[in-house]
Amino acid sequence: MKTFVAFIRKEFWHVLRDTRSLVILLGLPVVMMILFGFALSSEVKNSNVAILDYSNDDASRLLIDRIDQSQYFSVKERLTSEAQIERVFRRGEARLVIIFPQNFQEDLSHTNQAQVRFIGDASDPNTSNIVINYASSIFRDYQNELTEQKKLPYTIETETRMLYNPQLKSSYNFVPGVMTLILMLLGAMMTSVSIVKEKETGTMEILLVSPMRPLLVVLSKAVPYLFLCFIDVVIILLLAVFLLDMPIRGSLPLLLAESLLFILTTLSLGLLVSAVVDSQQTAMFLSLVGFLMPALVFSGFMFPIENMPLPLQIVSNIVPTKWYYSIVRAIMVKGLGFSYVAKQTLILAVMTVVYLTVAIRKFKIRLA
């Protein structure tokens, strides 16, 4: 055991002396959280809007003022004809054009209905849909104000409630996603690269013929990264709570324990990669392309898995990030307990055992 502790201490000193590795390990979570929190948010704000107002009455002016005062829009241009619409979109001067017909207020007053046209720039379809939905909500609010003043013979009222995230903050989605991506990338890449570096320099053979068993040699290489990745989890949670105002609704000890399990899974993957490759470039390429891309696609963070074809849905089941992302969302956002994440926990535990077993056997075969 003293020899094992000595090996771990040696690996810690190797990591601490490598400034670049420390910057990646401890700086990447902070940078990604700030970027996703303030620069890469899924919310669309301050969108430029062009207005074509044929009616120019009190009702249309009131709605235009409300649009301009909204945090989501900024009225940048007033058009005089529909021929100008294409020019606005070609130059990228607006994401949305709103057209008020003639006699807008009069139609509302006498016929109780009026038509307003939204024309969006669908070169970016997702953003266009979001912008149109924002604008539609402003018009619906105005319509509700009008209908409350009149008693209609028949009305259907809908009540909408958003559970877990009533303000629709994007941080509730990207914080679990960023945690998943960072741990997968750092745990797998840093571990595999550090071991392959020993193989390239020829020092791994010296370590493996030492009196300590190969299993302990391999595990001692992973322990420092286990500790540093766990620190990354703490940093991300602190940033989420104090910088992005995202509460942790579930059990914090349970969340930390699940994160520790996922870190073990990623470290096992890194050990497996280091067992089958012989160069740092190959290890880094496998970690970035082989792990990061599936983590982005199949975790459910950026793309709903339910929308994928059935074969891809089946493939997603063997990607660890899918299960950890589900666990973090359940605990952090929904406040659920262990009984709701027991299945995902078991799957990650099995994956960890399988990856670690294969990695250790590969190293034993190489010793023989």
C-alpha cells in the first residue's frame, strides 16, 4: 500500500508541474460555463425587427411600442412597401418583419378580428421559430386584454404551467450538459494521454516491471485525474448556483456521488484507450472525435434522442453521457431521489466495470 501511495503522489506531482494540463483541467469548466451562460445561451434576445404599418393607428402603434420595449426585440427600421422586405433580409438587417394591414384597429373594433403577418428569416429555422413565438406572445397578451373587456358567447381559456423551469432559463439545460461534456472530455482524454506519454518515453515498461502489480500501476495513473475532475464538478456547481442563479433542487451528496461514478466511467474509458494506442496524437484524436462527438449527439443535451431514427436511439444506449445527463437533470432540475436514477446508475456502474476490466487485461497481455 505504501508503494501504491508513493505512485499516486508521484502522479500528482507530474500533473501539478504540467501547467498546460492544469489550465485545461481547471480553466476549461470556467470558460465553458461562462460561454454557455452568457454568450451561447439558447435564448434569442435583441433581435432586430422591421415594421411595415399600413394602418398607422393607435392599436398598431401600441403594439409596436410593446415590441420595441421587449428585451427580445429592437425595432430598427420602418418599411413603406413589401418590396423592401427582401432587401432587409438580404442585408441581415432584421430577423423578423411584422406587417400590419390597413384599418387594423377598425377591424378589431367592428369585426373582432384582424390579421397580422409575420415574415421571418428562415435561413436559421430554429432562431426564426423562436423569434416568431416571442412576437406571437406579445400579440396574444394584447388580445387577452381586449377580450377581458368584452363578454364573448363562447370562450376557451388555456392555462399553461412550466414545471421545474417556469422562467424557461437556458441554464437549466446547459449546466447538466456542460458537466457531462467536460467530464467526458477531460476524464477520458487526460488519462489516456498521460499513460500513452509514459509509453512513448519508455517509462511505462519500467513501471510495469516494478514490484507493484500492473493493476495498481494503472490505477495510480488515474487517481490524480479522479481528484481533479471531482474539483471540476464542484467548480461547475458553484458557478451554476452563484453565477447563473440555478438552484440544486435534489440531494447534493447524491449528485456528487453520481458525478464520482461518471468520472470513474470516463477514467476507465481513458485507460482503455491508452491500452490500445501507442501515440499521444492518436489518444487525443480518439478522445476528441470518438468520445466528444457521440457525447454531443447522443447525450440529449443538444438534440432530442426521441427525434432520432430507431437505430440511432439504440446506439445512444451505449454512450455513457446519455445516462449521466439524465441523472444530473433529474437531481438538479427536478429534485428527484435515487429511486428515479437507479437504472441509470446501474448502467454506468456496469459500463465502468466492463471498461476497466478490458483495460487492465490489455495491460496484462502487453506485459506477457
